[in-house]
Amino acid sequence: MLRFVLRSGVVFYGLPMFFIMTYLIPHPRLTTAQSAMLWLIAGTGFGVAMWLVQEHRFRKVTRRPS
């Protein structure tokens, strides 16, 4: 789970969003460090949410018919 969250959430969501929202669409009140922390937390949350969704889908598909 940790590897999935780090890869899917932090690297593939949080990092691109950090660069886009910090350098392409800068927020006037956030420092770079605050933006990095925000997107690290958001990426982690996104990764955990995606893990839970995928686990639910996997369990639904692999359920044995009664």
C-alpha cells in the first residue's frame, strides 16, 4: 500500500500539481514550502483514496458466487 500511495498519489498526482499550482498558476498567499506541504498531503490523500477504491473493486470482482 505504501508503494502504491507514494507512486500513484505523491509522485503522479501531488508532484505535478505542486509544479502546476506553484509555478504556472501561483497562489499569492502561499510560499513554495507551504505549497509543497499542501500537495504532499493532498497527494497522499489521493493515493489512499485510490487504494481504497481499487481494493473495493478488486474484492467485488473476486467475490465467490454464493
